[in-house]
Amino acid sequence: MSLSRRKFLGWIGAAGMTAAAGRNASAATTHHFEGHADSMAVLHDTTLCIGCRQCEGACNAVNDLPAPEKPFTDLTVLEEQRRTTSETYTVVNRKPGKPEGPVFVKKQCNHCLEPACASACFVNAFQKTREGAVVYDASVCVGCRYCMIACPFEIPTYEYDSAFSPRVMKCTMCHPRVLEGKLPGCVESCPTEALVFGRRDDLLKIARQRIIRRPDTYVDHIYGEREMGGTSWLYLSAVPFDSIGMRTDLGITPAPELTAGALGAVPIVVGLWPVLLTGIYAMSKRKEKIAAEEKARAVSTALAEAEAQATAKMDAALEKAGQEKAAAIEKAVKAALEAEEKARAEAAAAQEPPAAEGDGKDA
């Protein structure tokens, strides 16, 4: 009986709904996490950034990322509006600013207090750490890429060119370095201190003090303090944030609150996932079995045909050899008979007496 993909998926869906019926949907991703106390963060003061790209170079070095096509000393790339990739965790873009000059904005994962990527991930591949970073565990990732869809900042990227073990890639806020008591690579390399690393509460105080002391310089807002429930990457700017490519339509509601209803169905998906994978595995195994059987039959047929051809050739060769042998024997026998006949004739001629000769007188 043939089984269409649509019918197969229909059966899977029916099985999943039956398994889910009669119980309340509950997913770990609907838990509203409110952040760790004393977590760390980074303050990016765009008024101090000069677009030198040293932060990009440091990020590349500490994360062992592939070298870019153009060196980090090449500032012509600032003419482009770039975004992060699987091989580039952070980029600096130049945006129009005040008459006195442009604004340079560093872009990377904002490490939300309640990450949308983590709320969308039903296998918990993303975790918010006590140190402030949102980290990723590739060993449990199933490659669904819901995190890429969920992120309001469009940060996670996928290793599409990795055929065997693709991962979701993004800035880690140098979490391993932070655990060792070191600064994130980009912060350590910044020559103008446009990047400051510290406790998030302390950085918010520093940002407010700068706004109070220089109200004519800064927009009266700390980006990331409340956006999407707050982030661990904070920004100060001299121009409106939407004019430098920052989203100002996100509101202050954390991502899990926005996705809780939809994610209530995640247990169904989780329940269906093993069934679906099992079905796909069984179908693939059946296909492999059929292919193996067909291959075995083809090999058997080929061997039989080869054996038959070899037997026919052998019989023909034997028949030919037999004919040639018979001809050779016949020829040899004939030659022997002829030789024997000749020898007899010669022997007979040798035994015949010579004719009598006369004495030359008349009788």
C-alpha cells in the first residue's frame, strides 16, 4: 500500500492531538523569567564611538571566527548597512547624525533579560545565565530555527554552509571570558571607552548621570532599559534611536508574555516531534531496506548473467578446443599412416632382387 506524505502527516497530527487531549498544555518556555540579580551588562555610548572597528577585530579573534574578506582596518565597509552573520558576531554601522558628524552604532545580540530566542526554543538550547549572557547549547538544538523568527532584533543566524552539523550563531557576550574574570573582547579593545562592562544596575546609573549632566548631548532615554522587558546591552545616543536603526516599536512587554499563548501548544509539538521523527526514521529505513533488496537482486541477477555468459564461453571454448584437438589427432594419425605407408614401400623396394644380366654370347 502506498502512503502519501499528506496522509502520513495527517496520521501524525491525529496521533499528536489524541495524545495531547485531556491534559493541560504546559511548557517551560511560558515561565516568565525576571532576570538574575546583579547580572552583568554592557553600555554602548554611541557619542563616543569613532567607527574604528577594533571591537569587530577583537570579537573575531576571541571567538576564533573566519577572517573577513576585507581587513578590519578597511573602513570602507562602513558605507554598507551590515548585519551579523554566522561568521560575524558584531558589526559597526555608520548612520546619519547631527551636523557635526555621523553616528556609529555597534550591533550584536542584546542579551535580553527574558530572551525571545529562549522562549521560542522548546528544547532549551538557549539559556539566560546569571552573568547576563544568553548562551546556546548546540548539542540539544534540533535546527528548527524558531529562535531566528522570534528574535525582535534579528540577530541569530544559521550555518547554512555547514552540511553535517549546522549551528545557530550569535554573540555570547564572551561568556567564557567573563567566567574567567576577563572583559568581553569588544569592550577590552575599545580605545574610546564607548563600551563599558559592569553590573547592569550600575550601568543604568552611569547612563542616567550622563544624560543629566549633558542633556543637550543625549536623548533622554536609555535604550534597552525596558525594551522587550529589558536587555543586557544598553545604548545612549545623541539622536533619536529610530534614526540610527534601532527598533522603537517593541514596547516593554517581555517576549514570553507575548508568546505564552502560542507556546502553550509547544507540548503538542514536543509530543509530535518524536513520533514524527520515528515515522520519518521508519520510512527512511524502509526505503533503505527496499533499496538494499533491490541492490541485492540486481547483484544476484548480474552474477547469474555473468555466470551464464562465462559458462557459455567456457562450453564454446571447450567445444572449440575439442574440435581443434580432434583435428590435430586426425592430422597426426593421417601423417603417421602416410609415413608408415612410405616406409613400407621403401622397405619393399629394397628387398626386390635385381634383374639377371646376360653373358654376351649366343645360345
